Amino acid sequence: MTQIGKTGEYLTGKLLLALPGMGDERFDRAVIALFAHNPDGAFGIDVGHVRQGVTMHALLEDLDIDPGVAPDCPVHNGGPVEPQRGFVLHTPDWSDGDTMLAGPLCSLSASLDVLRAIAEGRGPAQWLIALGYSGWGAGQLDNEMQFHGWHAAAGHADILWTTPTTGRWAATWRAEGIDPALLTPQTGHA
């Protein structure tokens, strides 16, 4: 398992929350689990939106994997980059050689092995599936954070696993001690 969150990757393992009025509808109320943030850029998976019309069983069938004991559940819209590429966010009780760990938040696997393990009932205890990801080039995320784009919240794993998808944005703000109803879609200027 690859450990992420070393020096220079200061937002890895955090939940990135889109601020109201950030100006990009694709990220309205986004909750992005960050798996990498370093001088080369950033990489994360949106866990605050589901992909309309796509379910776990349909995805497994498209991949010629028998759904077995896997529950049929929605697939998350992980982000606008490579929307056909799949990822499994999961608890660290399952791993293969390519699994990434984002601190205590969760692990990330992109192999078919994790999907087969879930279908066979030997996968991680908790998981969610996403298609696509969010990515930023060198310095891009840092710049967006300075201009009313994002808030980096603690990696609240409990919210990831116990809060329904549509409630994760507000729940994460509340866990940060902020009432999301009081957020404004614009910043002030001094």
C-alpha cells in the first residue's frame, strides 16, 4: 500500500469543500477526498455527487464481473477528468499492491481486483465507487483556494461512511464548526 501524506503533500487526506459561488457548476457543493497534493498538483475524488443512471450492478456487468453479493448502489461522479475511469474509495482493511492510503480518511484502489473482491464478499468493509476524478496542475489548487474556491476540511472519515451522499457537504461544514447556511457566495475586499 502506498502511504500518502508525506512532507509536501499538506492537503492529502483532507476533504475539499467547494465554496458557494465558486463559479464552476461542476463543483457545486462538491466534497472531494484528496489523495495527493504536492508541488506537481493535486488529485481527488468527489464524494458529494452521484452519476445519474449508473449503478454498481450495471458497472460490474459492463466489466463482465458477476455482481455476486455486492449491493446495487449508485456510482459517484468522481470528477470531470477521465469520466470513464473507475475508482473505489474504501476502508484500509483491503489492499492490493497499488492501493493508495490518504491518512485516516480512506484508501483508494483502481484495479478490477477490488471490484471482484466486493462482488465475492471478501472486499473492504466499507466502500464507494466513483467514475472520474478531479485534478489540478502545479499550483492550480493553491491559487483557487486563495480566490474563493475551496475550503480544506479535516478528513472526516465518519462523514464519508455514515452520511448520505447529498448530505456530506453540509455535514462536513458542520463538523468544521461552520453553519453552511451562513456561507456567502462572494468574498469581501478590503
